[in-house]
Amino acid sequence: MTYEKTPPPALGRRSLLGWMGAGASMAVLTACGANPAEAKNFPVRRSEAQWRKKLTSSEFAVLRNEGTERPYSSPLDKENRRGTFVCAGCGNAVYSSKAKFDSGTGWPSFWQALSGGVETSRDFKLGYPRTEVHCADCGGHLGHIFDDGPKPTGKRHCINGVAMDFRAG
């Protein structure tokens, strides 16, 4: 008796695309929960309860839970006086009014941060990489950096106004 060897089933185009999609999804989902800023030891540290006591609910949602305020909701978007923008969580100086510009996006925008004021990390929460901005002293989430800003840097630091306070002068 002769047995014919049956070929293995062909991997169809749909199956192949499905497996590729599943692999890519796992990589993105794994990265979504990672928050390098929370893992770092910042000079200013507080417990969640201490942050909740110090911050308003809106400030807490943005600074500690990486939320985003509604566009055009912050008075700092239209703030044009000379001064310094500081982290609402710890008072660290993060941006100068000299670097502020009107991006038309509804969030305060800057073409550069003050030296030593911020740190960055990679953010994959929307499924693609973005540069996330954190306060260098407390790690609070400030916003994101995009490559569509004005000269001289070509960067747009799109910052949540609720994450900052303004000090005139």
C-alpha cells in the first residue's frame, strides 16, 4: 500500500496578514502601558495621595495620569506677557515666554524649553511613536513635541496649559 504525503496547508494571504497584525498589536499594546517618566527617580516625589491633595482634579488628570485638556480651554494659550511658564505640580521653570508662539492648535506652544526644564520619553499610546514632554523635576506630563514648529528649532512643544502656571516678569 502506498501513502501519498499530504502537503501542509498553505498559509493564505489573510492568515499571514492576521498573524502579522497580531504581532504588531502585541508590540504596541506592550509599549502602551510603559511610562518611563514614572519609573525614573525625580528630585520632587510625592505619593498619589499627596499629589491629589496638592493638585486640582484637572491638573492631576494631566500631570499625573497623562491626560490632555480640551483645546482652547486654557487661558495660557493666549498669555502674551513676558515671563516664565512653570510646572503646576512643582514650580519648576519649563518654558520662557520668549519661545512661545501661536500655533493655532488651542494649546500653548513653544519652539524650545528652558535648559534643564523638561525631559522627554517615547509615547505609543495612539499606536505610533510620539515624543512626550515631562517636567524634569517631578516627572509630570506636560504635553508632546512635534516637528511642525517655527525656526529656529522647527519643533512645536504642544503643552497642556493646565499643567503650567505663569509667572510674569
